[in-house]
Amino acid sequence: QVQLVESGGGLVQAGGSLRLSCVASGNTLSIYATGWFRQGPGKEREFVAAISWSHGTTDYADSVKGRFTISRDVAKKTVYLQMTSLKSADSAIYYCAADRRELSYITPKDNYDYWGQGTQVTVSS
């Protein structure tokens, strides 16, 4: 089993920045990819970004390209999501997820194996 704990959410003004963190524990050697998803009020969960633990390759949703950056610190077992130029449409609960497949075998619509509890991001306009 793998446990994921997110942090870094909060309230920010439009145009501002936030950095989310996701710390993994447990059987982390089984993880090959980690992603961020979000779910806004009354909306379905959507893919935001993902990263390969071994290769560092990344994937982004079109809506966040150029504004969000996903990165990882293998030694700290932590994945980050740096969010800039935030918009009110970015307000959501952000979830960290991890999967036992390599990123190249995962599509943004796939379900991941492990999920965190989420952290709230609210962008005020």
C-alpha cells in the first residue's frame, strides 16, 4: 500500500501562485507515476498534470500548460505542483494520485491506484 498526503492549498487572489506538495509513504518502490487531479464544485474530477518518477517526463492538461509545473524530489518522495497565474476557474480540491504503471502507459482519463485526501485551492477574483 501507498499513502499520499497533500499540502499547500489555500486562498489566493487571481494572478497569484501556490505550490502544492504530495508526500508518499509506504511501498513507494511500486510507484512509477504520480499525478495531480482536481474537482471543482459541481464538476467531474479532471486531470491536471502527471510525472514519471524514473524519467521525469511530464504531461499536462491543456488548461494549465504554461502556468503549472509538476516536479518531483525522489529522495524526499515528494511531488510538487507549482501553480502560477491562477484563475478563479482553478478553484477546486486538488488530489494527488500514484500509479504502479509507467507514465507512458497511462492516459489522463485513467484511474490511478492510490489517492490522497485532497487539499482545497480557492482563487478569489
